[in-house]
Amino acid sequence: MRLVILLGGIVFNEAVEKGDASLIDRYINVLREVSRSNKVVVVAGGGRIARRYIELASNLKAPNSLLDDLGIAATRINALLLVSGLTDVAYPRIPRSYQEVVSALSSHNLVIAGGMVAGQSTDAVAAVIAEYVRAQLLIKMTGADAIYSDDPNKNSSAIRYDEITVDILEKLVSSQKFEPGKYELFDLVALRIVRRSKIPVVVTTAFSPENIFRILRAEKVGTLVKVS
């Protein structure tokens, strides 16, 4: 199977801020095992480190293009941190282009990337990569255990979706405003790419790396985003 995994920046927060790499260690073990029999591309998010650099630069009156560059750089640092625990199996560089991802996947079963293009979220990057490599599945590991109709931390009546269509999710994303870093849904650009390429997506919690195994065993985990 060709698989793309989007690791939300929340995966890296504890390691960077407190020196606790236990969650990253678990991902390293899972990715090493999954990549034995699958072609896997991982896209690392920026997390709080990216937001802090962007905020600092914004206070220094940096232009938006430079803020984008800072965000991309942060995701690539997180990707390199992940590579550091997988040097025996992963492509040794952080790809700088989509074409490099495709090339790297021809020689390695595991490729780890960060951001690519200014103005694109890592959601969009993961979706474009999934399209490029003809992935059969895109998994988004995020701060919530599934997709909800509202932030479940603030609204106890929020509806949890076991399954949702791309069309309904797009309407939900368009109609709601969610606080960055607290509860993430899915980027609209990424959804349009998923729709046109008919790539199934599973959204699940980033705090259970082993859910990747469960998803590959076709167990019901998180939310399945269905495409027609």
C-alpha cells in the first residue's frame, strides 16, 4: 500500500518544549514497522514552535511571505527530528519539492517531509503528495480523536462523526471558525485535492500512534472521510 501520514505539529510540542520524546519514539517504532511492507510518506506539522516564530517575526513587522518561510522551516526541523530516529530506514534528506518526494519513494519505503510551498498548509502538502504518489490512503493524526461538528473541548454537545463525506466536511469547515492549535478540521485546499483524486482519509488522534496499525487492519478508528 502507498500511504501518506500527516503528523500534526502537536506530536512535536512536548519533545521540543520539555525534552520528552516518548511520543516521537512511539511513532518511530510504528513507522519502522509499517514501512517494512508499505510505501509511506510522512508530513510533519509545525506545532507551537512554528506559531511562536511566526508571532515573533510578525511583531518585528516581517512580510507574510517571510512568515510562510518560517512556518515551512519549522515543519522541516520537526521532520528532521523524526528522521534522526529512523536513519536506518528513512530517506536521509527532507525533500524540498514534490518531485523529490516521488523520487525518494522509488528508493526508500519511508520518506519524511515538511512544508513545501508558501501559502500551503501541511494538510494541503499531504494531499498533494498523496495525489503525486497515488496513495491509497491519507491518515491525519491530530489533536482530537475524530472529526466533530464543533470543538468538543468547548461544546459537550458536539456531534462526533464516525464517517463523513468530503462535501459535508467542506461545508462544516467553511461555516465554522476553530482556534488554531486547539481543534483542527481539514484545510479547504486539501479537501478539494482529496475530492478530485478520490483519496480516502482517516482523521484520528495524534496521541495514539498505534492507531495507524488499527487503520491498516481496517478497524474503525477516528473518522473516515469518504469520497464518491
